[in-house]
Amino acid sequence: MLVSYLNSGRPVYFEGGDFGFNNKDNELWPYTGTSYLGDGQALGNVQTLVGQSGTFAQNLGTTYAYNEGPDAYVDEFDAAGGTVCLRDQSSIGRVVSFDAGTYRTVTSSVIFGAQRGPDRGRLMQACAAFLVYGLGLAGKELPGVGPALLVAPNPVRGGLVRFSSAGRYDRVTVVGMDGRSVAELDLRAGAGNLDCAQIPTGAYVARATGPSGAVSRTFIVAR
């Protein structure tokens, strides 16, 4: 089932401190570009995470819930066709990205919600941009044609987010990190509002299409 899902071109984000341990004998690993090295320690695993040069996480870094619940038995990863994009303070791989050409994955042993610091939101945006478009653009407008798409506020904290542009666009499609559409808005009146109260926290890509062409922008739903 996973193979057919990936072959459809949809991106996949895997996350969990024991994701590797629980799936170490699974056949999914060649499809993630990741190798599982070990289960980590009971506690005392991850203090900081550093984005690696040439990846979507470049120049970004966070701290982690060290010696707290999310730090228990955090799996250790390496690349096996993919690229380690986040390493901890001991240079152990914790997050691996993989571009298979027809689909993309990110495999993380650290829980995003347990990361802290000012780069946290930008890292989520960059991860979403890589998964959906194969780019490491942290909070920037993604490639498109025509006037910019405006998203405000960004991040949005569970209320209304407004999409607008001076260009001629018919609609905006909002896509999550798993590649699934969560909303479609009519922009022919010039602007559209989306109530994010029922949308899970995370990074999303808004893509506007119409006579002006197509343009996309990442944004964050926070709480």
C-alpha cells in the first residue's frame, strides 16, 4: 500500500522516536533513503539539532526536550540514498530527506512538537516546501508566474488566515505536508479566508491558480 501511495507522487513525512525501532524489519527503508542504526538511550539523546549544509534545513537549528519524555530512546539514522538534513550535538543523524525523483520523503526520529527556538517555524516551512516542491525555501514564495500571493497572518494561531493577491487567480488550494488537500477557496472576489481552527498544527503550502498563472507560498498553523 505504501509503495502504491509513493508511486502516485505524494510526499510522506515519517516521525517518531521509535519509528526506526518499530519498523526495523519493515521493507519500507529502501523507499525512504534512510538506514536505521540504533534505538538510542533511555534518556539523554538530543539537546540540539543542526541543519546540514545543502539541505532544506541549512542555516536552521533548534533545541530539543532533552531528558524529557520525547527524548526517550530517540532512534539514530544515517543516509542510504537520502541525505541527513538534521544532526544532533553529537553529529548523530536524526532526520533524513529523500528525493526519489517521482516522490519525496522526510524520516524523523525527533518529534517536531518537542523542538524549540526561533527557527522552529521556518524549519517546518522548509520541510513542507521540500516535500511538496523539492525545494528548501524557508517561508519564501515558491516558484510561480504572476504577482505574489499574500498570506496573513503567518503564522496563524487557530483563527482566520487571509489569502489575497493583485493578480488574477480563480482559486487557492491548501496542501498539507502529506500532500493532501485540506481546503479550496474561491479567489475570484479578490480574497479568500480560511478558518484554521479545525486544521491540525503544521506547515502548509497555498497554491493559487488562474489567468495570471500559478504561485505558491508556505505558511504555518500554530496554537
